[in-house]
Amino acid sequence: MKPDDFKPNHRILIIDDNPSIHDDFRKILAPPRQEDVRLRGLEVTLFEDPLPAPDALSFELDSAFQGQEGLEKVKKSLAENRPYALAFVDVRMPPGWDGVETISRIWEVFPELQIVVCTAYSDYSWEELRLQVGQPDNLLVLKKPFDNVEVRQLAHALTKKWLLNVQANYKLAELEVMVERRTADLSRTNTLLAATEERLNKAFHSSPIPSAIKSLEDRLFVDVNEPFARLIGCTTAQLIGHPSGDLLRWEQPDMVETWFDRVARNEEVREEAARLRSQSGIVRDVLVSLIPMSLGGRPHLLMLAQDVSERLMLERQLLQSQKMESIGQLAAGVAHDFNNILTVIQGHAGLIQMHARPDDPAGKSISQVLVAATRAATLIRQLLMFSRKQVTQFRDIDLNETLGNSLAMTGRLTGEHVELDFRPTPDLPAIKADDSMVEQIVMNLTVNARDAMPNGGKIRIATGLAEVDRPATKWDAEPRQGRFVCLKFTDTGCGMDEKILARIFEPFFTTKAPGKGTGLGLATVQSIIRQHHGWLEVESQPGVGTTFLLYFPVSVKPAEKNAPTDDNLLPRGTETIMVVEDEAPLREMLSLALVMQGYKVHDARSGRHALEVWENVGQDVDLLVTDMIMPEGVLGAELAQRLVARKPGLKVIFTSGYTPDMAGKDVSLMEGHNFMPKPYTIGKMAQLVRQCLDRKKESIPAPPRPPRPV
């Protein structure tokens, strides 16, 4: 219902103990329908506005002669939903309630009722009435005898006032309901805002992305989360409320200022690359986003500084891995043929050197040929080694013994101007390693140290046992736990700064003059140590020197004994050997070298040809020396398997310049067999032949599945 829907209420209750008073009110307020025209004109004059015609406006009067009766009529009217708008109440109504008590009782049940007190006496003053009934706004006093016009005016005015009060109360109730509803809505909104603020605050502070809120005017930190504080190297208390100038140390501050200018123009900055130096001096790569925002009507910005240092490091490692793979594929493409050629060169040069006189100038030339061939073989070997395409021969070795056997070579590399100090820790446990690879590590580190000390210096090589329990580090991406044998290699050279340290393991990166280095030395060292399931660390200072720490996992088995190899030692024999090699120059060189050592040799150009030769001489053959990769469909492994089946006591030596299917495999697992990688010297081959022939007869399992042809 709307306030305008309420209709005028002309119901009036007369409460008086005098019946004649009731008649008078009826004559005034409810007269007969025919009225005196003169009276109508007077009313129009008095009220200025025309009154409704008598047939349109009429008051409905009820009578009560005592206060109790009047109260009952009021209650009944309320029950019937036909309330009175006005009541005329006499003050004196013996023997019951007087007017004041009647009014008080009526207002207890119906306080909206307009009441006119009718009295001929001064029983109560106005103040006394007001104090006793308590509602002066709804109370008027009419003195007896009263004027008819005055009564009619009061009736018209107070019934209209009653209607206005009802409308006002209804409107007020509507407003109160609206206020309550809007208050509830506001309360819910505030609750939602508080919850949203709490969620945003939690999201801000629990976000793993370093985040900060800054005032754009004075550059003060308003709030920061813990990842941001850790990135800067401060506590949140040290940042909040302080300017960023002394705390954020950008590598390119001018670029950062352009970002703030863009934010001031209400532009966003999205994932801009930058480098940030923490309070401890560590430089981190970050992607910075700046988002304009308003707090308290003032311009602010949200800063996100995502640390991508590890991601960039992994990308660099992936790039380096791809480079190594490409180089390895390149090396693999030429390794087989190139190693065959080098073996021929080294073999014939070695044979010539055996018969050259010490004072013969040709002998010196042959020595230079051997040195050059050795360097070429080392280069190919390093290419295969750091790209993990070198065939490996792992066994349980004593690191001290292997290092001791290589000291003579190390001394020749350093020269007299460099002092070499070897300090082994006794009784070290064995490590599972490839002897030649460990020697390659020492050789590469020695060459680098020598070049870093052109005016002389000192190299200290030490070994030790380390108990390790640590998470991943910048040098090693894997967490480590357990016992490791440590090889410590220290020089007193020129040292390296941070920029050089960051690149020393990149293939072909070198600080040496052109022609002085390949840039593969340290890349090879890193690749070898990873193939051995270890890691290395580097410490260096310019002008002080460099220390390499290489960690090898401890083996569960004891070390195997291994006699050092002397290339000048050529043991002889009288046994029969079959040489199978598809490269004619290499086959002829090896056959010639073995014949010169007293052996009887049968050769074959392929595996299938070897089977044919075997039919005639097989029972006399004591040792098979075969290449792994050969034409005509019978490879070295298959040939060995067939011939060993025919003659179980047959000894076998495999040779290969590079076998794709064996790349990165441990051929030491081929129990009962031997492997000689190409290129090799005649001294190494002669010693391996003698060792193999002298080995006691043993049961030889079948060789591994033959590799695919290339």
C-alpha cells in the first residue's frame, strides 16, 4: 500500500456523560442533509477553499457516556479495522474515569487518535494535561460552551491531521524498512569487501612471485611480500615505508625510469627483462611488470619481479647441450675414418722409429709426426668425449694409482718452469671410472694451468674422501648425499673473473690466443665427470689462481690392479693371430707390426672373408683381432661369436674408431674380451695382445648383440 491509497477517515467518537452534548455534536458535525445556504457561504468565507458539499462530506459519530465505554468502542473499532480519527472527551464524567484517565487509557491502545478535551472548568492546566497524558501533539482543549464553527473546523483539521499522520507513519515505516534493507546491503557489501580484501591480501602475500606495492609519487614501498624481500635481500620491515632508491639496485637504472614514466601515463609495463643486484651482491635475472593502481585516491603501482635466473641457466645449459650434440654428430661423422687414418700413421711412424738410429735426423721427423698424430687423436677423442659418444671402459680403479701413473706425462706437459706437487690421501676407496678419461681430465687441467702461468708457478694435485649431504647448487643441479672421492687441482696462475667463470664450460670458448687452444678442454672435463655420475666446482680469483674440485662416487668394490703402459715396450710372441680389418692400409700395418714381433698372422678383409680363411687355419689361431664395423654383412661381434663357438678357448680383441651403437656404452662389461679404441700405437696393441694371450683360459660368454651397420 502507498500513502496516497489511504482514504479520509471521518469517524469521530464523543465521550461525555451529558446526552445533550452528544446531540449538539451531531447537529454540528452530522446535520440533516438540507443546510442553510447562508451557513454554507459563511463556511466558504472562513475556510477560503470550498468545502465538500454536504452530500459528499459527512462525519460519522459514535457516542460513549463513560470513559470505560469509550475505551471499549476504541478497541472494537481497531478490531474491525475501522479506527476513529478523532475523539471529543469531556473532563468530568462521574462516577467513572475522568477525561484525563480516559485519554491515557485510550492512548495506551491507540496512540494515533486525535483528541479534543472539552471542559467548562479549569480542572487542569495545559502543563498538567501534557504531563499526565504525554502526547501534546495529538491533544487540543476546547472550552465550553463551544462555537459550532470552531467545532467544525477542529473536526475537519484533526481528521485531516490524522490521515496525514497515518500517511507519514506509513512513509516513515517504509523509509525505516528501506534504511534497514540498505544497511543490510551495505553490511553485506562491507563484509564482501573485507573478505575480498582478505583474499587479495592472502594472494599477495602467499604468491611465489616477488611482488610489491609502491607509491608513484614518492616511490615508497607500501607493502611487499616475502619472496620480494628475499629477492632484494632485506626484511619486509626494512622495505615497507622506505624509498626504493637505495634498496633496488638495477643494472640499468635509466631503463627502469622509462618504465615509471610509462606507468605515470597510466600505461602497463609487461614482463620487461632486467637484472637486479641484491643487498648481498648477487645479480638475478628478472621479468618486471608494473601495473598502475589507485589507493586512497593516490596513484600507486603493483610491481611483479619474477626471478627467471634458474630458467635462463637451464636454457643456457640446453643450448650448450644442443651445441655438444651437434659437435658430437660432426665428430661422429669423421671419427671412424679419421681414427683409421691416424692409426695407420701412428703405426708406420712407430715402426720406422723402432729402427731409426738416435742420431738420425729422420728419427726426429718421425717423432714430430707421432706428436702431431697424437694431438689429432686427442682432438677427435675430446670431441667424442664431451659429446658422450666415446666408447668407455669403466672399471674399479684406485684414483691415486691412476694419477701416479700419469705424472710422467703431466710433467712433460708442464715443463721445468712449473712445479708439480702431488699429495694423495692414502687408503682411498675405489671409484668406478675409465682410466683414460681420468688421465684426460688431468691432462686438460694441466695444459690450462700451464698456459695460465707463462712465467712459472705451481700446480698442486691432491685427493681426499668427502662426506656430502647437500641440496642442488649452481655447479650441480642434483642434490647429493654419500661418500665421494675428491680430486683437487690447484694452480697459482692468473685466475678468472666472474664473466669468464660463467662461460668456461662452453664448447670452443677460450681466452687463449688463436691457435693456442681449441676451447674444448674444460667442456671435455665437465662431460667426463658427468659421465662418471659426479660433478665439479670451481674457485678462482684474478691474480690468485684457480682451484677445480672434482667429485667421483665411491665404488662398492675394491680397486683392480693395472700395470702402466709403456709405448716403447714391444713384447714378442710366437702365437698365431687372425687380423680382420676392412681398411687395407690399417690391416697391412697391424699385420706387419705383429709379424715383426714374432707372431704368425692371417688377415681378412671382412667378417665373411674371415669365416672362409678360418676353414683352413682356424685350429691354429690363438687370438682374433677384429674391427667392429665391417662390410659384407658379418660384423665384428657376430664374427667373434661364431668363431668362439667353434673354438671355445679363442681370445678376442675388438677395435673400433667409432661405433654409433657403442657410443657412451661401457665395453668393460664384455667379460672375457678386450677392446682397443682407435687410434692406437703399436706399443699399446703389442702389450694388449701379449696380456690377452697370457691370460688363463676362461669361459667366454657370447658377445653382445651386433650393432647396426653405418
